[in-house]
Amino acid sequence: MKRFFLILLGVSLLSAETKQERGKQIIDEAVEALGGHRFLGMKDRVESGRAYSFYREELSGLSVAKIYTQYLDPSSVTKPGELAVRERQAFGKDEYSSVLFYGNEGYQITFRGARPLSESMLERYRSGTLNNIFYILRQRLAEPGMIFEFQGTDVWMNQPVEIVDITDADNRVVTVYFHRSTKLPLRETFYRRDPKTRERIDEEVEFGKYRDVDGVQWPFTMLRKRNGEKVYEIYAELVSINQGLSDSLFVLPSDVKILKKPME
């Protein structure tokens, strides 16, 4: 009986190891499919297009959008919860308003001034970024404690996929669907907790219409769902990388008026 148990334990450990080996292999294939060293060496990115917001599956807003992203050296980030990326989301043809994320801070900027984002909005952005497959592949692969575990194959939206669970040292888990042939990410799912009620919130993001951008494969469409309902969609018309974006894009001007922080 003891020998039988040891055999079962050995098979279980071998199975887990094989799943992790296959999971890491799929991750490595995805990095290569996205552009390999060109993807890993991407310093910044600009995406221009149209953004749509939804409430209860109904269109609630649309705007011309331009999203500026700047990647930082992960080793330079030392503060707890700080992300190794800066982002500016600008709206309107003349970029009359924008949302800025850098360090542990976030602001909504208009002609009136800069209003600090609520902690719930900041936490939603942090969670979405930390679990974003492109951020994971670009910035987090070398993090201690990262586990990549193959979960099997399936067919999603008539496309053959390989599924990988990515778990970090804080036990965050994001499930990613990679196309079996192209190796590109098509879908990711994860959950987070409402900071006040601790209620579970299920997040889902779909990626599509990949195009070559200076040697990097990048999705020109992204659809976000929350608890099964569509909440945000963006269609990029133009994407460019390594534009040498100025740091000034990602910090508040010294003379900007700081407005009162909104209620949580």
C-alpha cells in the first residue's frame, strides 16, 4: 500500500512538473510570436483610435482616444504596489482631457486642473495592469515566484487555444488563452476583490486584429468585460512604438491646479 502511494505521488509530481514545463514553453513561444527581442525591447507605445464605454451592455460613451505608454526598468521600482509603467490616456481630437497614471498616483486632467483619482479607480487600474498578459510578458517574467501552468487545450470563438494559468508570488492568478497556431494571446480572465465589500469581481479581456508594428505584433482591438458584461472597447487605427516619448508626458506640470479628491 505504501509503495502504491509513493508511485501515485511520483506520478502527481511528474504531472505537475510537466504542466509547468509546457506552460513555460507556451509563454516563451508567445514572446517570440509577439516579436521576441523587439517586443521585449519596446520602450514606449502610442495607440490612436476610438474608445467606447458601456453600461449594462448599452453604449454610454465614445471618444477619439490616444493612449501613451512608457515602460520603466522593473528593477527601478522599489515602492510597494508601484508599477513599472507610466500611462496617459488622452481623449478628444485636441486631447482636451486625459487620465494619467504614474508611480502610485493617478489624476484626471481637464482645463480646470488635475483631480486625484479615487483609490478604487487606482486599484482597478493596478489590478488590470498587473494581470495584463502583455505587461506580464514585457515586465514580469523575471519576478521571483512566477508559475506558468498548462491547463489544456480548447476551442474558443472557433479558434483552437492552449490555456495557461499564470500565478505570481502574491497568489494572483490570470488565465490566458493562446492561439494554438499563431501563439498570440486571445483572451485573459482573472478576478479581484472590491476593496470595500470584498465582493468578487470577474474580469475578462479579449484581444484581436493583430498587426505588425515595426517588428512587434500588437492587437488593434481590445474588449473588456466585467462580471460577464461588456464595459469597454477600443479600436486602434494607428499604433507606433519606440517614439522616444518625453517624460513630461507622464508627470503633472508644476503649475497645474490640484483639485479636491473625489469621494470613494
